[in-house]
Amino acid sequence: MPITFKQVTKRYGNTFAVKDINFTFERGKVYGVLGPNGSGKSTTLKMIAGLVQPDKGEVLYENQSITRKIAKHVAYLTELDMFYDSFTVDHYIKYYSTQFEDFQLKKAEELVAFMKLDRSKKLKHLSKGNRGRLKLVLTLSRDTDVLLLDEPFSGLDPMVRDSIVKGLISFIDFEKQTVIITTHEIDEIEAILDEAYVINDGLIQGHCLVEDLRETQGLSVLEWLKKLSNEKGV
């Protein structure tokens, strides 16, 4: 298994971000990690990225404890907006290519065209939606085993979100990569999900195989989430 959590706990002060959680994320699958704000989703991704260490338990990548060195295997799209505003889109892409050996300039150019970004425009003049598109370009242009996407569609116009999600399929290597997405836009990503976890108050409240859910229960992920909410108060 590329990524496993074994009885992982992380707390900030007296508050548990996650508590005794167990995850399994396999190669070649797309996972949704769902739940309300403050439920522990972002902390989960930060631990996979090696940015946060658990207080208890283990987070493993291919049976090795994760440290910051995992960066060469993981491309992480943070929900935070972290840009040099004086750079143009083109400058930022070239800068990113100097920071990561696995960065693929040709793929970045294809993504920029797909995202309809103006390469000459300074980042300080980009809308929130276009800044979000640029973050997707930078993350997906890396040739890594793991893609972590934390609220990747935040700020995107609802009219274009669906087409962007469907288009992204062609930029993901489903044979090689493990993709983990945290999002509130469940309807948009359901079509590409293999499995979904629901986390609330730092605890895993549910897990489903998306295709089985549709075939055996006739439920969409959103309908399953609502049912779970009624049963467990997620």
C-alpha cells in the first residue's frame, strides 16, 4: 500500500485534529476525504505531505515513516494562497520548474492552455478562480506518485468547475498515481472517485467504494453522505 495511517492521533493544544484514525490509500485510485470545516481533512493531507508529524501512531509511505523528504514523491496543492504576486504566470511556472526535478514544462504548457490562463499576466492581477487554476497547473505538472489536492476547486466558477474536473482526468496517470482530494464540491468530483472517506471531529465516520455504493444501494456519494449525517450527525 503506498500510504497507510496506523492509529494516528494529532492534536493542537487540547484540540484533537485527528484521533486514532486508520486510512489506506492504494496506488492508482482517486479518494475523496469529505467532512465539514475543522474536521481534520487538511491535517490528514499535511501529514501525508510530511508537513505535520503525528503525536501518536504512524503515517507510512510504502512501509516507511513519512518525513519532509517525501516531497519528491508527493505533489501537494494547499488550500492556502501562497504566491509571489509580482511574478507573471509564465515566471511562476518557470520558477516552479527549478524547485522540482520532476516538473514537466510541456505538461504545464498544456495545462495552462486547458485552464485558459494568460501567461503574461501578473499574479496580483489574477482573480481568485484563476489563482486556483494556476495552483492546479503547478501541482498536476509534477510527475509524482501521490497527488494531494486540498479544496482544489475553491473559488472556481460553478459554471466551469464540472468541465475542469472532467478535463483533469486526462492529466492524471491512473496507473501510477494515488490522488487524494478534500472538497465540499462532492457532485463535481463524484465521477472520478473510486473511494470516499468521511471524517468529522477527527474521527472516520464512514467509508465507501463509490461504484459499489451506486450498484448495491443506488446512492450517489452526496446521498450517502446525507444518510450518514442523519445516522451519525456528520
